[in-house]
Amino acid sequence: MIPSAVILLEPILPWWLVTGCGIVFAWLAWRTYSACALKPRERLLLWSLRMAAFLLIVWIMTLAASRTVRTETEPAVVAVLADLSASMEDNPLEARQTRAQRAVDFIDSPAFRQATKDCRILYFGMGAELEENVTPENMAFTAPKSLLTPALMKTASRLRAENLAAVIVLSDGLDQSGQSLDSLAMPAPALIPELEDPGAPDRQAAQDFAVADLAYPKRVIVGWKTTISASIQRRSGSAAQTFPVQLRQGGKVLSTESAAFAEGESFQKISFSLEPTDIGSQLYEILISPELDSDNTNNRRELIIEVTDAKQRVLYLEGSPRWEFKFLKRSLLAEKNLQLNAFVRAGDGAFINFDEQAGSGLSGTLPTLNTETLRQFKAIILGELPGSAFSQEDATAIRQFVEKGGGLLLLGAKIAYGAEGLASNEPLRQLFPVQSEPGATMREGRFSVDFTPAGRSLPVFTALAEEIRLPPLLSIWGPVKPGDFATTYLSATDGSPILVGRRYGQGRVAIILSESLWRWQMGSSADETGKGFYGRFITQLLHWLSPSQEEGDSEELLHVLLAAAEVDLREQVAIGAIGGKVTAGSGLTCRLQAPSGKNYTLPMVPTRLEADVGLNRPQDGFRCDFIPDETGSYQIEVITPDGAQHATTVLLVRFPEHERTGQTINRPFLRQLAEVTGGQYASWRERDDLLKAIQPEPRKLETVSEKPLWNHWLGLVVLMTLFCLEWWLRRRWDLV
């Protein structure tokens, strides 16, 4: 055995040649100094110095190195594979403990700690994917799938180089991968405790189908085709069944589709095409009629769609007469596709009604702001009004109006944007695209403005952005901070936002942070339609806030892609993005807001998008992946690096109920796993005896390290010292 430390010599020349050269060199050196008139002691000193230098050169030529061997003892490894799928929380036999609770108790038991006290424990989680760095404290049995066989194979590959004593598998065996265990090559036996006691013979669970969720537009235009999608869920049972799904209104069947559930299938998505013919709030109903169904209380869902006319009506609420109202009213009344209904507060507190159809008149109160009133409009403009001008019910109605697809333009000044302004009313504050910083005020001056890259990319502003120079503004409200999901479309040269917009639900909100925008009407040249720059800007902005259904489907250049709008908790989600102006570039960013309010930022990389993001055909685009760890709605926004384009969507994360099938553990699968790996399968009562099969044997590891000695700096110093000393003595004794 190699000792702990040795000196290794690897001479450049053979030893016999080195020895021969040494003898010849010693004889020649002695003969040289013997011919000199030196005392014997001086002759011997010079000869010794020369021979010492020769021996040092020989040492360097041996390439000497020090080899150290360190022996370490590595403890054996015990791998714990825990099934983290939601089916582990299932309890079909109504036992005192669920499978998940037994798995945790097994790891926390004194017998387990005693059996593994001399071992290194590695924890893995099995579900939809193999998870590493799992600990007993953070085990969450919420994985949406039970893909056990692929996880076992990945674990076997991961542990191949480890000193593995045993693999403990804590699972119910309800594998959904469909792969065979025959090719599994686990480097250690699998020890599997039974996490569920045998009970009565499995019974076929009663069938139960439900209308789980609906997806539909909250607001549509009369006569336009729209789509209503229903998610039908099997909540219990597994037998194949086909039944009708109906779209009804007022007891009349409008359309019928079939839901065909294969054996074990949990979800079906059914879509209906609809063209509303009546204006107003239309009540529809989705009804399923399964032949075998244990609970018919969940077989219907109702939905309300606001149907409006094609002409875009605008409600304008202003606090007091001002120049902004005069020019805005003039611009909107000249637009054939817009119908203005304006209310301005007079000096005595009454509101002057400027409804273009009803004519001018007086009304002592604001119009009633409720769902019935607001559904007549496509957009609302709020002017210089305090937050107290609206009750909580009024503000909530406005927020719901936007959430259902309406447009909102905030066109205020000091009162509307101040401390007691519109943002002081909580439902309206939720709509604001910006937040005023402390000390925000209406600054006066002369400010040059221009469209941002995001503003120039909007089709509605394309013609306006071609203006060589936009008219300046004389006032700006600031400083303000745009929200996380807001975009600045117009700004001053110092970066102060002027026009900021955002999406809220299915609608849009925009805010103009100036009270002198009306001056754009003064002196600006008219286009071929007779409109000045101000009129074109305002009307285009309102068209953007309330786009037609056709424009809403196609105007965004950037699109977010998801394979499904609803996913299970802890299921890996692929987010894709495509768009004509971005697929050739790089650097898209995805921002997510979790239900708890946490914000995440993920980089998106160029890749080939396929079915995992919902595409039927492969297409170039961008992608990122994440695993949701909360249930609820995730707000997703994808933006380009320059902010020129953005797109948003919503992802609903639910608890994976479809993993709870009511099935007992799959004992044949678990027994086969034990047999294939040479392990053991034991009942819960025999779990302590199962642990006795763990026989850890430490592995000795030898670490060999070599350190060269021949090239040490001290050898060079000694060699130079010998040469110098010999030279100095020869000079002193007149031998040169």
C-alpha cells in the first residue's frame, strides 16, 4: 500500500548515465583544481562547491515530487423518494391517516432515524417531474400528476455514482405514465412500506359530472359572433360516458354539443358559437345531462353577457366648465361613430346635460351609475372631480364597467389627481395606471413632448406619431410612478409621463397628466378630414380605449400563448410569446403577479414553440417556464425590452382535484417495483422490520495529491549562491 507521503523521482536521464556523468565530472573537477597552486583545504572547498552545484542540477533533473495519500470514510447514502402527487392526500377508505400523513410519519419515526443515523439521506419528490432538494419540512402533496416510472428512472441515473445502501419509496403506486418498470435499473434495493391498510374490495365510485368553469367575453356588440367555452369536469367515477351539453336562454335551447369522456378522463372543453341579437344584459345557461350522475346540483352554470349597439356612446362627467371640456366636446360631436353624453357641473352645483340626442337641459344629480346605465356606453371620461363625487356603489359600478371591457379616460387636474381626488375612492384607485408621489403637483412651464416607443407602436397613433414635432404642453402633473402593468405612451423630454395606459380585466384605462392638452387645438393645422391635431388625438385615444371586436382580436402585435387557461397547482407551465416584430430579436421579459401579490420577473428566450404552448403548428417565438405555488389567478404580462409592445393574459391555478380519483393504492405496481430492484414490500405494521434491511457500509475514498519539489524557488537560490561563491573564491585566490 502506498504510504501516506512519499517522494517520487522521475529523472529525465537514466540513473546509470547520471552516475557515469557524475564520476567523470568529479574526476575532471578534481584534476582541474589539483593543477592549481592551492592549499589542500582550498582545493577541497572549490571542488565541493562545484560538486554541490552538480548534485543540485541532478536533483532538478529528477523532477522530484511529493505524493500524499489521504484516506476518507464516506457514509452510505439512503435515498427517500416521496410521491408528492395530490392523490397522496386521498383517503378512499376513510382511514385515520392519509397516505401523505403516513409518509411524513415514516420519515419522522425513531426507527427511521435509528436506521439511518450513520447515513447521508437524500430526499427526492416524485410527481409531474422529479424534484431535488426536497426536505420533510417543505413536502407539499399537491403535484398535478403521478408520473412515477420516469421519476424512478431519473433517480436511478442520478444515484448511480453514490454509495447507495437503500432506496425508500413512499408512494401510492398510482402511476399515470404508462411506462414499464422492466427496464428500471436501480443501483440499490427499493424498500416500500404500505401507506394504506387493505380494506374492502374496490367499488366503482359513483359518477359525478359538473360544469367546472366558463370562459366568455363580458361585453359584446350586437350581431357580432362570440364564443362561450365550458369546462366539464368528472369529479368522481371513471367509466366512459357521453352526454349532451346545451347552451340555453330563457328555457330555449340555442345550441347543443356532446361531451365524450373516455375511461378515466377528467376534463372536457366544450365551445359554443353565439351571435346576440338583442341589446342589454343577456342571461344564458350551460346545462349538462349525464345519464349516470350522482349529484345534479352542479350540472348548470349561468352567465350574463352585456350586449351593446355598434355605435360607441361616451359618458363624460366633468367637475366644472373649463377649456378642456369645450374642445373635447367639439371634437367628439364631430365624430360620427361616437355619441357624447356629457354632464358638467355649473356654478350653482347643478349639472348641465349635453346629451347630443336629448339636447341641453338641467339635472340636479349625476346620472345613476349602475350596471343598467353604464352598459349603454363604450367609454367613460372622468374630468376634474374629487373622489367624494362618487359613492362606493358608483365607483364599484365604474370599476366593473371597465372590468367587463369598457374604456376609462381620466382627464383631471389638481382636484382629480390630488390627495382628495379620484384615487382617494378605493374602487377607482384600483383602476389608476399611476400613483402620485409625495409632493406631486401641477407644474407649469413649457414642456416638449413626444410619443414613446410604446406609443409609436400603437396603430391608432401611427399617423399622429409621424408629426415632425408635437405641440408643447404648459402643465404636467408629477412626479408620478407608473404601475407594474402600466405603459407610458406619451412623455415629456425629461421623462415625465403624460399619457399612461393599462389593462384592467377585459377593459382599458388611460390617464392624461396635464390640464393644458386643449391648447393643441390652438393653431394646429387640420388634416384632409378637417380635424385638428387635438381632435384626432382624443378620438383616436377613445377608439383605442374601446376597440371594436375585430380590432380587439388583431391589434396587438405581441401575443401571449398558453396551452391552457387553467392549470393545476405545481404543474409546470410553459408561457409562449409570438409577434411579427419580435420573433427575430431577443430579450422579451415576462412579469407575473401571483394571487398573493408577489411579483416575479422571468426572462424569455427564443425557441421553437409547439403544442406545449397551444400551437397546432410549430412556430418561432419566445418561451419561459414556471411552476405556480399558489392557487388563484396569476396576471401575466410579456413586454419587449424597449417597452414598445406588451401583451397580457390571466392564468387560473387550481388545486389538482382530478388526482383524487378515489382509488386505493396500486399494490401490484409497488410489489413489482420491489421485485425488479431486489427490495422488499411490507405492510404498515411491518415498517420497522423493513428498515432492518438497511445495512450501511461506509466507503473508503483515497485522495492522492502530488506537489512538485524540483521547481521550488529555494533550489534556484542555492544554485546561484554556489556559482557566485565559487566565482568569488576563484577571484580571491587569483585563479581567473
